Amino acid sequence: MRMRSLLAAVLLLAALVAACDKPAPPAPAAASASAAASPAPTPSPAPTPEPTPTPSASAPPSASAPPPALPAVKVENIGMHIGGGPNDAPTKDPIAKSVAPHFDELRACWSQVDKPTHGGDFGIDLLIEAEGGKAKVTNPRTSLGPQAFRDCVVHVYEQIDFLKPRFGKTMVSYSIRFTP
């Protein structure tokens, strides 16, 4: 019984859509002239309505949904020390170029900080193999919390694919500043 009512409602809706889709009748003078010249058009059949998909809880979000806005915080490198040196720009360059593209990911971690109006620094040690790649990340240091924020920042560094260091296997102490 319920299915019949639904079918009747869909058919009624389709008929209304088809009725609204017809062009306006011609003006009376033009109608009599055109009636003599051509036969009356046959009405086209009502279009079949397409089923409307129903959203489900397990459906993935649409691809056009905008990504969440990044927190209003500036991330910048404030220090880098190459263990064993040299500590010149050409030696630091591959490390800086590897980390800089991930500043937005580090900014995203800021949404987990417990005092977002207070800035702070975050230092970390990175052991980068001679051929580059993922670094061994150790000794995170910051006064910022909670632990979830620290874990997020460490995770970002663990995912960076570092460029090949200038002088082989390299230990780097790298520091960034978060400024709201």
C-alpha cells in the first residue's frame, strides 16, 4: 500500500514537471495562421523521473567539500644546527627545502594545542641517512601542550621525505616557532 502511494506521488510529480515544461501557447493571430500551415504537434511522453540517491552514513564526503581551514598561526624555521658542521647555507639547504613544504601540516597541528593564543617553539632532532628519505625523529622539545599536539608535530616530521644531505648521514637539530 505504501509503495503504491509513493509511486502515485512520483507519477503526479512527473506529470506536473511535464506540464510546466510546455512552451506558452502562440498569440491568437499567429495560432490561426500556423494551424492552417502545419498539423498540431503531438505531445511528448512525460519524462521518467530518476531516483534520488539517499545519503548514507558510510558514504565518503563529496570530493568538492572544501578542506578544513588552517588555524591562524604562522610557522617559521628559527634555527637549524648540523651536527659536525659545516653550518653554512649550502649544507642546510636540502633540509630546509624538505621541511618548508610541510609548514601547512604543522599549522594544522596547532588546532590541537591547549593555549592557541600563546605562541611557542618546537625543537626536534633528525637523523637523515646519506641517501635522504625518512629521518629518525628523536628528542622533541617544547613547552606547548598537550601530548596530542606534540605527537602531531612529530608525526609530520616522520612523514617528510628528506632530500639527500650534502655530506652524507647527517644529524640535525631543527627548531620552528608557532606565532598566532
